[in-house]
Amino acid sequence: MIKVNKMQNTSINNMITPIDTKKKSSHNDGINSLIELTAADMEKVNDLIINQTISKTDIIPKISRYLITAGGKRLRPMLTIASSLLCGRKNDNHILLATSVEFMHTATLLHDDVVDDSSMRRGKISARMLWGNEASVLVGDYILGQAFKIMVQSESLKALGILSNAAAIIAQGEVMQLSSVKNISTSENDYINIIESKTAALFAAATEVGGIINDRPEKECVALRSFGHNLGLAFQLTDDALDYNGNVDTLGKEIGDDFNEGKITLPIILSYKKSNSDENKFWNNVMLKEKRTNDDFTQAMLILEKHNCINETMKRAKYYANLAIKALEIFPESEIKKSLIESTIFSYNRNH
Amino acid sequence: MIKVNKMQNTSINNMITPIDTKKKSSHNDGINSLIELTAADMEKVNDLIINQTISKTDIIPKISRYLITAGGKRLRPMLTIASSLLCGRKNDNHILLATSVEFMHTATLLHDDVVDDSSMRRGKISARMLWGNEASVLVGDYILGQAFKIMVQSESLKALGILSNAAAIIAQGEVMQLSSVKNISTSENDYINIIESKTAALFAAATEVGGIINDRPEKECVALRSFGHNLGLAFQLTDDALDYNGNVDTLGKEIGDDFNEGKITLPIILSYKKSNSDENKFWNNVMLKEKRTNDDFTQAMLILEKHNCINETMKRAKYYANLAIKALEIFPESEIKKSLIESTIFSYNRNH
């Protein structure tokens, strides 16, 4: 395990190096150069994705492609490609591993939607609403099986170890989150632990394997892992904040989803610490209820804004984004490195 | 893929070599010698299972151990151990792979119970009834992740390829079964395809890797694969038959489970082919209903018995069991080979 410092609240502002956040980026602006530099390889990844979801059954390619082609940014596989390019890309194994990473992510999404009873995903009706929970569980299992089959083809035991470890950690993070769904007293530390597992673990594995398959020295692989890990945290915390103030058209899901599902994310955790007894009573009642109403959401937003919790969540996202950028320092300057830094800034400087 | 002949109905009786089936074996009799010969290694597998389900969360070890220690026969990991012993066991990799095989199976059971709404598993209340569908899905994912982590430790890319391929095929078989749940006109061939994927694939992988990790010639690995594949089919078909006439105390689940869940298994498929129009009308109505009553089950049993469908299913189980035994012919006589043959006979000559 790499050592990642847990952020101390008192020192956040000091630790954030200045980044121009005045101009909110428009759709994909900040990751355009990453998209361009990885485009040729991502096309191969896309071909492999289509090819590997051909199956004896109708429903497997239908569900897989419905979800995979639903317009996700494919940030994770792009990170594997970019990390391999940063490390001199010796062979085409990064295509295989990037595809595995996307499949691992897709399988997680399918199961997440079942567990969370979600009705929307990536701006479309979720697969489970169209084909049922049963098919979503089983097709998720199939896609995960394909992920492992493809990564075995890379013949890199080290990469296999990293990715299979991530698979177990992600599932553990989801279980941890399930246990905390109705636990309003989840601490900030516990919460960071959860998102380290459920989000950052795959980002970290996706970037680390880029170094591994190019036989780079341990120092570089650890740096890549740290980059992915911290970027994953920044990405997740931004998602948590956007769930309370994002743009519903570009976000691809409904505002207030986390709240409606009773998910305790960082904005609420921060608020609970700062709230007066009436406000805490509200949180206790509202998060334990079977369902939350629009009025509940309005009230929640008032308290979150009063205590500046959405901005505070974004501050933490920026903190981790800066750690991610710092981790890349050991690599010489290059176009691909520049694009990774820009994408990291974009990870928190987005509205969707 | 190995080539396995689909059984032709007309030639079943000719192809079955005589096996003494008069004496129904008592509990575990037929696999006692397999259990004894693999006991020392299975103890190591059990230790590894306990060790690998330790987790940051309470619920992961609880669910894993609840299911894994619920008294299943652990036939699949035992087959990996036995296959490796048959092949001269060069190292301890069979412990790792046997544990992976059991984990893959456990993950499938957890997800199956969710998909099938099952209330019982291995004679106990199913995990999903105690901890919910959500936890069962996620803990299943975690256990599958652990399965891959452990198999990577064997450092055998060939074994990894075989097992990860099996994982995808199993899930595909489950999806195929899901599509046929309410399809009364599923053909015998389609049905054999389903159980080849959902059951035989893991048996085949479990036995084949025993040869692979001992660097045995391809001929032996193919023979082991064929042995496992056909044993898996015999095992599943016997399960299908027992679901209509097994002993509820030793079976560990309720009689009529498949029927109640609307699962079209071989006894019904055979009956549908032989039934008169009134009987076919019954099957069409009863399997499409939301729920089936006890009276429905009684009526189903009458038709199945009239057309001898449970015995016919058992005949097919014997057919595949004999193919399995035949596959072992290339191995020299030994105690472990004898125990595998006895276990194969037991696979269909059991009442639970």
C-alpha cells in the first residue's frame, strides 16, 4: 500500500497551491488534450470492448453496449493508456489492460445500480430498469469475467496482481458504503476510507499498471499509483459536491440522487459536524426515513449552504488534485504529462 | 474447447457400461476415499479460505463463512486437489487454485440466490434472507475478487486463463438460464448448453488446472478437462432429478425448488416432449404463472412419473458419469484415480 496523507482540516488552505479556478471549464475542455493524445489507442480499446461483448446470448451484448456506449468519459481506461504513453509504451498491453479497467468499472456500475435501486445512469434509464436486477447482476458478473480474461492476455503477473487486488478492494468499499448508508455519524476519515476503496483503488490500479507493463522503476510505478489514487479521490469528492449543485443536463443523472438514496457523502458529514441541535435532528430524521421528499432536499440544501459544506467538499477535492499533480513531478515534461495535469485540474473544475 | 459428444437418446442404453446401482449409497459413502486422500490438503484450503475472508468489514467474513462453512461437500476444490495429486503434485499451487475454485463457486451461489429469490441454501436460510440482496451481491463480488487475487499467486498464466475463462462462461450460462426460466419449449440441447456453462465449466476448469500446474502433457490436461466437464453434467442432472424426488433432510434445500422458481430443468423438458395436449397445456399454464401451488407440484409429479422423466434424467446423468470415467483411462491405476472413479459413480448414485 502506498502511504497517502489524510488531509488535516486545519491545513487545507495552506496546502493548496494556487490554480486558476475562476473560469469554469465548458464540456470536456480540460480533458481535450488527454482525449486527443490517447485517441488512436482508445479506438483500439473501443474495438476490443465491442469484440469482447459478443456472446451466445442476446442480452449480454445488449446490456454491455447500452451501458458502455452511453457516453461515459472513459476516463479510467484513458488513464491507463496515458500512463503507458508517459512511460514510453513498449507494446500493446496497455490496450488490453485499459479494456479490463473499463470492464471492471462497467461491472461495478451494473451492480451498484442494483444495490442502490438507481433509475438513471449516465443520463439514460439504468440497465436494471430495462432488463431487470437479475440480468444486471449476471451480466455484471460476465463482464467482470471478461475483464480478467483480457488482463490474463497481457501476461503480466504484476499487473494481474494489482488489478485483481483492486477488484476485491472496490467490492469491499461498496460493502463499507452499504453499512454506512444510514449512519449519519460516519466520520470524515471513515468516509475517505470508503471512497479510497470504491473509487480511488481502480484509478490507482489503472495508472500504476501503465508503469508496470513498461518495466519502469518502482519509484515511477509508486508515483503513478499515487497520482491515480489522489485523482480518484478528487474525482469522487467533486461528484459528491455536484450531486448537490451540478447541472442536471450535463451531469447525466439526477441532482440529489445520493440524498434520495440516503447515501451519507462528505457534504452531509461536514454539515453534521457543524450543525446546531435542530439541524442535527433534521439530519438524523431525514436520513433514516424510508423516502426523502423534495421539501427534505430543499431543507438539506439550506443547511449545507449555511455551513458552506459544498464548497468545503470542493476544497478537499482540490487538495487531492494537487497531491495527484505533485506525484507526477518525477516525470520529465511532455505533452502527455501536461494533458494529465490539465485533466486533474478538470476533475474538480467541472460542472458535470 | 474440448469436443464433448452430445448424447443421442437412441443410444443411451448401449453406451452405459454396467455399474452396480442397486445399493443406494449412504451419506458420503462413495466419496469417502476422495475425502480421505485429499484431507491434508483440504485442511490447508480451509485455512486459506478463513484467512482470505478476513476484512475491514464485519459483514464480509460473516457472510463468507456462513456460506462456506454451511456444510457443502467442497467437491470442486477437492477435485482440483485430487487432479493435482493424480498428476504428481509438484508444488503447493493446487492449494491456491482449489481455494480460488471454491471462492468462484461461493460467489456464484450468493448471486444465484439473489437472482432466483431463493430462501434456502445448503440446508440453511440463504444469506440474502439474513443480510439482504445488496450485501449478497457485493460480498459475492468481493469473494470473486479474492478468487482472482489468490489464483494470481499461483503464477501460472495458463491456469489463470482457464479459470478466468470459466468465470465468464459460468455467468453466461446463468444469463442463458435466466432467459429460459419461463420458456417451456427449451430443447434438451439448449438445456445441456446451459448446464455446460453454469455447472460443467467450473468442474472442467477445476480438474484441468490440476494437470496444468504440474506441467503435464496436453493429452492429460485435455483428459482431466473432459473428466471434470462430464462429471459436472452428471452432477447437475442428478441435482435436477433430486429436486423432484430427493430426501429433503439430506438435500439441504426444499424439494420442488426448481419447480417453484419456474426453472425449466431436464425432467420437465423431457416430459413436455412426451406429454399429450392436456398435459402440455398444464405445463404451459403452470410454468408461466407468477407462483406455483402444492397442488401444481403434485400434478407435475404425476405427469413426470407417468412419462418416467426423472429416471430418464438419471439415465443421462449416468451416461455423462461414464464418459467422465472413460476420460480417466489414460492415467495409470492409483488410489487417487480409484477415488475419483468412485466419486463419479457417487455423483449420480446419491439421494442428496
